[in-house]
Amino acid sequence: MFKSSRAFSIVRALLQRWHRPKRFFLSLLLASSVSGVIVFSHASQSWAAFSQEPANEPEIVTSVCSTNSQAVEVEGICFETIVPQTTWRIPENEPDASTPIELGMKITNNSSTPYRFTRFALSADLMRLDRQAVEIGTLVNLGKDWDTDHPLVEPGNSETFLLEGEIRWQSNQLTLWVHRRGFGTTIINPIHQRQNYFRFIYINDTSEAVVWKPQRHCLGGFWTGKVPAQFIAIKLVNN
């Protein structure tokens, strides 16, 4: 107990001094080490690229997508948060009770250039009905990615990255869990019990990445940038 308290104090002091991206990473490391669930290991080059926010990022000029008013368009690329069911049932406050949900991002290439996109560039963002801050933590489970995780989208075509998740109670707080294969689970805690606004942010700052399956090789042609999609309203109801 003494060692855990001392470690927490040291990390908290560091968090007060570091910039936001580093503070966020340390908070994830602290949460993982306290829970005893996560083991960090060396990441491949592609993991390092897709898990960091771009440095010295330029100002992004966005507009409403010309072919879809629910999407945001940047340089001819449309980004849209997808929520197939926007009404979620609140589960019983029991250890094994949960409500499965789906969340995703649809990317449409309206430019004249084929680009590659990656499912590992999705970052979750949620705003509660009461405008209170929401804590977002990630349980990291580094794995090996496949070619299919980074599809090439030809002009005029679309790609949808659909992720599974669930809402469940944790320490008497209603939480949202978003599962990302090969990357882990993003936990958003707590969410509002009436209504929330959710979106994905696409973040990628590298045009190349190392892929490990079916064999280790390098892929190129990735679209780079940081684009926050529009929020989608999600209503929660009791049983």
C-alpha cells in the first residue's frame, strides 16, 4: 500500500508539469498499473505512429461534406461518426450486466487520389448532457496488425470502421467501453444516464507504417491529418 501511494504521488506530480499528450499517456499507464490488468510491451513502428497526436499540426479547414450533411469534409475526404442505434438501454447494476453497442467512422474519398486509412487512428470523444468533463482511459493490449486494418480507399469509394462496445456499471457509475481489436478497450467514465454526444476523431501523422501480418512489410499512401467528426446524440433509457 505504501509503495502504491508513493508511486501515485510521483506520477501525479509529473502530470502537473507535463504537456497534455504526455499527461494523458501517464494517466493511462497509472490506471493500467493500478488495475493489474495490462502489461505494456514494445510497440511496432505502426503503433507508435497511430497512437500519438501530430506534432505542430497545421490548422485544419473543414466543411460539411458535399454528398452527406452528417459528415465533415477535409481535402475531399468525408468523415462521419456512425452510431447504428442511437437509443441505448441502461443495464442492471450488476457485475456481469451490460448492453452491447456499435460505434464507427465512415470515411468517403471524394478526392481524385487513392488514400490508405487505418482503424487505429480513431480516437473517442464524448460530451455529456450536463457538459461535465468525461474521463477517458485506454486499456492497452498491443498486438500485430493486418493489411486489412489499413484499407486503400479509391476515389469515389468508402470504408467504414465499425467497433463493438458496451455500456456497463463500474463502481456505481455508468461507463462506456469501446473495444478496438489489437489495441485494447477505451473506457469513458462516467457517462450521463439520460443523453450523451459521441464522436470519433481521426488522427494520423504518418504516410507509411509497418504491418506484421501476414508477413512484416511496409505500407504507404496513408492520408494524414486530424479531423474531428460531428457529434451524434445518444439517448439512454431504463429497462
